[in-house]
Amino acid sequence: MFLEITEAAQQRISKAQTLNPGKLVVYYESRIGCICGNNGIFTLKLTQQEDPELDTTLASSLGDLPIQGWSLDFLDEQLTLNYQKEKNTLVLKGASGLINPNVLITDDTGSSVFLAVR
């Protein structure tokens, strides 16, 4: 499994890291209502805390990123994270199609690191 992070997406992540230093992780947020494994969204998190849920890694163009091992079942083998300037969003896609049209970058509190920074 590999996540290609485009240059444009890498620039957005770098901007977020200047606002909130921390380790970049891929996080499947399933606590948004039902605690079902298939009722969540993938986000990026800049964390300064150790999280035992992050028990494996996802190979990416930025190196190996920590991720919850059980969440890999919801991803395709080849993934792309791109930045869409016109919508000011990070978009996660796989071979099966769109996975998340608005990948948030959050901090340890779950708050968005930035909303309108372009």
C-alpha cells in the first residue's frame, strides 16, 4: 500500500506544520457518531502525543506515516492525496474512487489546524 502525496498537498501540509508542529499521522476518525469501523473519515493529524492506536505505518512519498492498522481495510493499494486550490481542500483518492473530498488536518484536540489559509 502506498500513498502518493502530490507536491501541492505537501506544501499545504508544510504550512500546517508551521502553525502546529507535530508528527504527521494518518488517522481514521470513527468517533463522529456511531463507533462503527465503516462510519468515519480519514484525516491527517499533527500530534505531539503517543497514541497506541497508531500501531502500523502507511508508506508514502513523505516516508512511513503512522496509522491505525485496522483502518487499512478501508483503503486501496494505491492512493493519492492532492490539493485542490479552487476548493481549498486536500482530496484523498484511490483506485476505487474518492475516499475523502475534504481531508482535514487536525491537532491533538481534534481542532482544524487551519481553515482559510491559502
